[in-house]
Amino acid sequence: MNITVKLFAAYQEAYGLPELNLKLSQTKTVKAVLEDLIAEHPELKKWQDVTRFGVNFHFVDPDTLLKDGDELVLIPPVSGG
């Protein structure tokens, strides 16, 4: 199963990329993918509880199951003008 993860703010800074293309061996929830990313970059843990999620242009809950071809967006709080 393949998904695209769009990264913003702290997530983009940690990975140095605007998006990731992930190949998942099994169906995962949005929360499980986030936990995988935090395992790779532990400095992102502080954003875990304040990040919002979008799948295919719709806001979703962390327990939403992802499907092949989905686009997951991680939206941490941002500031600026």
C-alpha cells in the first residue's frame, strides 16, 4: 500500500522534504503513521498532541484507516503572518 505524506512546519524541517512517499506493508491508522515518523525523528514528539490531520482534503480523526493512494497531511500549529 502506498501513501503520500505532506509535511509542514516542524515535520518538514525534521525531514528536509515537503512530502514523503511511504510504502506500508499493512493498513495503518493516521496515528500509527505519525508514531512511525516520530520514531524516526523523536524531536517531533512535542507536536504529536497538537497536530491536525487531513486525508484527501478532509480533516480526519487520528484513528482513521488509510487506504492505498491516500494523501495524508500533517498540520502542526504554525505562526507568522
